[in-house]
Amino acid sequence: MVQNVFRSGFLVRSAHTLLTWVVTVILFLHNTDLRRCEERGELLLPALFFLLVLLSVLLYFAVSLMDPGFVLTDTVGGGQGSDEEMEVMISESSTPRLRRCGYCLLKQPMRAKHCQACKRCVHRFDHHCPWIENCVGERNHRWFVVYLLVQLLALLWALHIALSGFSPSASWDLWFRANGFLLAALGVVGVFSVVVLLLLGCHLYLISINCTTWEFMSRHRISYLKNCGVEENPFDRGLFCNLWDFFCICRTVMWEQVYLKNAPNSV
């Protein structure tokens, strides 16, 4: 029972939600800019901050619970492969072909990968994120980036609000008593701000070159990228096209066709 609850992501999502609202309540209760705006009857900024936090939580659950692009069962009967079986990658020939995953035995399109945590293959697999307890793939990757952006805005605003709430005291002991919870909130917000900023920067860079985290980290082990140079990427269509395709094209892409057009060994 406990294992099923943990595997479902209930604990991770609950902890994230609880931490978010605890920090938000601390910022509203202390003598911060939010509290001072409320006391003056200026409710616009507190309402906007609350709505931004709420939007970040809703996006978190949307990305966490969304289908990342699981490869559906094909017509060929399959079974459970052993853990020692390696996933079959693309053939060494210049013409890509559908290959079978060594774990779930499904036909695995190019750029798809089997996730050991989800136990399913994912289209355009990027990574499995323990923060959302879900894979990031072709269907939810853009929403993951949007979530990171909204989360970063909320964190930076919370950082500014927290800094505005510290009040001076006659001694360090009195200062910690008065500002202890606010200091803890500032520490949490500061750490998460750095983490989210780095994540967002890395993902925007990879999106700009049409590369996934898995492909970037494991390039030397992926056969359809082995024959490409260090700076070559058969899926890169240029900065503008890459960004347009990522954020504006909502469909499953046949990456085999893109590969055939741009691969150095294509015939």
C-alpha cells in the first residue's frame, strides 16, 4: 500500500504543494510588501501574486499528470523482456527503421526511449523528472518549460517579497525570533530559484538546437547520432524553426523522415 502511494507520485506532489503554500502563507503573514499592500487596501499586487502561485501549482499538476507521449501498444504481440536485455537502437545503415524495445517489445520510433521508472516507452524522450514524478516527452515537454518559466517568475517575486519583510531588532536572538520563518522561506525560495533558473536555461538551449537531454548526455551511445560530428545534429533546423516547432506544432513528428533528409550518411 505504501509503495503504491509512493509510486503514484502522491508523496512528491503533496510535498511540493504543501511547501508552496506554506511559503506563500509565510510571505502573506509577515510584514512584507504584500502585508503592507493589504493594510493600505491595495489588493491588486497580492491578488496577482496569489494567482501566479496558483497558476504554477496548476501547471505543476498538469505536467505531472499529463501523458508525456507514451508509445501505444502495436499490433505485434509482445511480452515482458528481461532487465538484462538492451534496448534495440536504430540500425547502422543509412536508412532508419522501426526497432523493438528490449523491455516492453513495442515498435519504438526514433528518439523514443524506454523509461525504467514509468516502465513504458516515450516519444521524443527527454528525461524522467523525479520532481514531477513523470517523464518529460513529446507531449508535455513544452508545458514543462512553460511551468518552469511561471515557477521562476513566482520564485523571483517571492524572493523580492521575502527580502522586503525583514525587520531590525535590538539583538540577534530577537531578530531570529522575529524573522526565523521568513529566513527559512527565503532560503527555500533562493535554492529553488537557482535550480529552476539552471533547468530553464538548459532546456531552452537544448530546444534551440532541437536536442533532448537524453541525446545530449548519451550521444556516444545512441547509434543514430554516432556517425554525426560533435557539432552535427540531424534534427536541427535552425534557431527560429526549432523554437517554432517546439512551442507551436502540437503533433507527433515522424523523426525518421527528418533524419533521412538531414543525416550525413543519408542516400
